[in-house]
Amino acid sequence: MPPGTPTTLGRAGRGAKIPTASGFGPRRHKVRELVKRQRSTRTPARRRRPDPRTQWPDQVRVWPPDDREIRPPRPPQDLPILSPEEFLPPPRRGRGRAAVAASVVVMALTLATGGVWAVMGPADCAAADRVRVTAAPEIAPVLRALAERDADRTGCAQVSVRAGRSYDVAAALAAGEPGPDVWVPESSGWAGLAATGGAPARVGGVRGPSVARTPVILAVRQARAGRLAAAAGRPTWNMMSAGGRLSLRVPDPRRWAVGQAVLGLGDLAKDVSALRAAIVPDPAAALEVLGGDAGVAAVTTEQRLFTYNAAEPEVPASGIYPEEGAVSLDHPYLVLTEDRTRRATALVFQDTVTSAEGRRAVRQAGFRDGEGRAGAGVDEERGLRAQEPPRLAPLPVARAARALDAIGEVTAPVRVLMLVDTSWSMRRRVPGTAGTRAALAGRLVREGIGVLPEGSSVGIWRFAHGLDGGRPYREVLEIGPVTGRSAKIRAASAGLATGVGGRAGLRESVLAAYREAVSHASADEPGLVVLITDGGPDSGSLGLDELVAALGEESDAKRPVAIAAVGFGPDAGRAELTRIAAATGGRAYLAGTVPRARQAIRDAVTRRPCAVECRD
């Protein structure tokens, strides 16, 4: 082609004409293409993240994803904790002369004493009384490795580290037993709870730096995370409520700080006793459930999920970070000893633990350091986020103690006596059903027994005039363990729908049932009388004022028994049931519909705050 002839680039050049007389045009075009290819091979500083709602479920490893810059996946950091190559201190400059002078002094002392220093030093060190550190089991291996490294450097083991559950140490301190020189519990709250329980006040006032942090989050099967993300959008702590999307498993808050961390979050703050069905013995049990139940979410810590996924389980888990934030377990370094020498040694070890070397060690174990920075392994490959979630404040110690007392109350075994009205009014049909009120009462009895805490006992009585000679009540099932008697319980509750008739003898029956319950109760296993009635006139000779007075006289602080009165139907005597229940520290539950009656019996048996209309 002659020089100067214009060339058309067609669609690529959109008809542009490039002069080629000097040959510069084609070269410039090639340069542009080369630059374009080079740019296309560069790693972008930030790339768009796919929307979880458009991904396959098994591709969502953490929800919501990290907001930070996305980098290529890193290989798992499974190096041994505190490898010598990584943690040897850097050489210090400017101290050569001091080091030489110190060496000369040591040599002079050695020669002057005939070498006694060299012989006696290690022996004295081995016999020295070491500083005793008790740390939460998850952080103890890291602290032990740091203490051993110090011993290797100095030739003297001055610190011994043992693992101990925070609850056990707090309970020992509360009982007046001597504690360790240094305590590193899961969270700062344990020191306050120990003081509340009877430990010296100074224990509750001890403060120390955070050795390691780990947020409390949720974990679900990796295959379920995508479906949750598509359905719910942004995760919140309210997903844990009774009407939420997740069936929870929570480590026992009375034993584990990870369980305590969720007590004030979402709807759980309104009804602590709703946790009862979700409680599992320990954090390991909460994560183990994921392998067998796809519809469960485990309350766990970021570090435990790190360890769980690092073991390459058959069912990997994804971390869920609720948008409100998370309570962070801070693992404080609490120096409890008052001995000056031990305290000085403890503070030296504190410097080691909180040094750059110590921070690297805790990050390598899946924790965040005291400032919240994560290590290389805390990433989406492990179902986690490198970005720290907003820190939420834990419950104040006083509120946490009350919540734990409430959980202890609703999870403790109880001796229940079901007292069921089978008078003539219980023959009436329940609107909207084909059954009678007596049949409904039998269903309520079975459902109530079904939600009793493990280890509880139960008995069943029915009342109406003429049931047992001159007495208006009769025992249907003697008080005994729930476990092993399911067939008898079903038969007894079903039999309440038969033989219904006679006038009500409510007050005499309540007093007799209360006395029976007191005789079976104890301080460790309190009693509960659950009265189920539709009301109606009482034809007995005992007046309401007399009954209330008698209940007060029969009460025994060493054998506590409360009455929970469940009234349903338009004739339920609201005022009378309220007075009867209040006389024993119990409650009256009034329900106008079948669903409300079913809720009332559950609330009554589990001693929950009222979910239906209550009268104190």
C-alpha cells in the first residue's frame, strides 16, 4: 500500500482513519494492544464481590463477606506455635560494650567463687517456687509455649501454665479457696461473677490487659449459609429468637462465657428462659451438632470455628457475623497474687505475653490480638472474616448474675403436681374443635410434662366432688420421675377426659395438693402445683380467705412450692386464681383460646415470664 493511503479499522476502530505515512500508526496500535494485555494480567487492587444471593449455596463461606480488599486465598497457616526461626528476638544494636562488660563481670564472679555460680544457678532455679498461671483451655497452650520459650532463653522456668475452666476457677474463688497467682479467664466478666458469688472484693476489682480477643458469632453448615443469605439479606441477632430462622445451640451460659455473650442480644434479652431448649453442655457440643442437623446454628467463637474448620471436618461450617456487632471475649491477664516477688515475676511474663512475639502467637492460634487484629489464617478459607466486627458491650455483671440465676431456675429439676378440674363444666365443647374442655386439659398436661427440665418429677391429680368418698380429689399418677414413665403419663393424661362430672371442689383440692407438693419438695428440687381449671362456682366449705391463710401457714422456706394457676374459658375466676397463686409466689395465667392455653401451660411449667395475659 502506498504511503499516505488511509486505512479503515472497521468496527474495532469505529471507522477511524489513521495516517500511516511514517509507519507510526501501526506501531502505536501495537503498543496500545500490548499495554492493554499487560494491564489485563495485573492483579486488580479491588474486584467486585459476587452477590451471595446469586451464588451456589456451598460457595458462601462467611456471611456477610469481608468489606476489606479481597486478596488471593492464602494457604492454611499450620506452622507450629512459636517456631524458633520466627520468634527469635532481633539483634539489638548499640549494646555491644554493655554486653561485653556484663560478660566480664560474670566471668570474674565465677572465677572468684570457684565456679559455684555455674553449679548452683540451675539447681536453685529448678527448686524455685514458680508463678502459677491458670488460663482458659483455649488460650493455655499459647501461654505455655511462651513460658517455655522464656525458660529456654533464660535457663530458668519461672512460670508454670495450666488449663482451667473459667467457671471452675470462679467457683473455687467464690468458695474461699486460694486462687492462682495469675488468672486468664475467657472474659473479664468471670472476675466480677466470682466476686458476686463470694470471692474477695479485690478479685472483682482486678484489671489487666487483653491477652487475646475472639468475637462470639454464629456458625451454620456451609451449604446452608447461601440459602440464609438469599432469604434474609443481612444477618441479625434476632434470627435466634423463637420465631427466627435458626434453631440454636448455645453452650451453657452458667459454665461458658460464649453462652453469656448472647444473653442481652436480640429478643433473647426479653426472655432469658427461651434459651433452655437450646442449651448444650459445652462449646464443642454446639459445633458437633452441625454435623447431624442442617437446620441448626451454633453460638461459638471465631477462634473455635477457626480450629473446627482447620481440622477439615466432613461438614465445614460458615461464620455468620450479625450486623449489630459481637461481644468479644477478651481473655484478660489478671494478677491475683499479693506476694511482691511473685507479682514482679508475673508482670514480667505479662510483658512477654503482650509483646509483639506474644501477639503473633495468639494470632497464629486463630485469636485476634488485644487490639483486634487477626492473623493470616482468619479468612474466608476458614469461614471467617479478617475484618473485626463492631464490638458490643457485654451485660454488666449485676445483670449477668440475675440472668444466670434465672437460667439456673428454669433448667433445674422440679417436682410438679398437675391438679386438673374434671367437674361437670369440663364436659363442654371447646369452640372450633370436636373435643371437650377435659380432653383439652389432658393435652395441656402432656405438653406441660414434655417441656419439664431433665431430671424432673411429676404427678397428676383430678378434682370434682364425689371422686374419692368424702374428698373432692383423687390421685391419678403418683409423683415420680418423668424418665421411664412415658406410657403411664400418656394413660393418666388421656384418662382425664373420661368420668367427668360433679361439682367443683377447687379450694379443698388446692390445699391438699399444696400439702402433698411440700412433702416432696426440697431446697435443691422445689415444687410446683399447676392448677388447670375453667372456673365456675366452688361448692366446698373452705372459703377463699381461709385458703389463702392456710397456704401461708403451710409454706416452708426449706421446701419451696409455688402454685401456677391456668384458667381458660369465659368463666375462669380471674380474681380468685390470682389470689391463690400470689399467696405462694406463683402466677395466674388466663387464656381465652386454645393456642393461648397451650402457651400458658408451657410458661407455667417452665416458670417463664408471661407470654399470655398474667395476673400477679
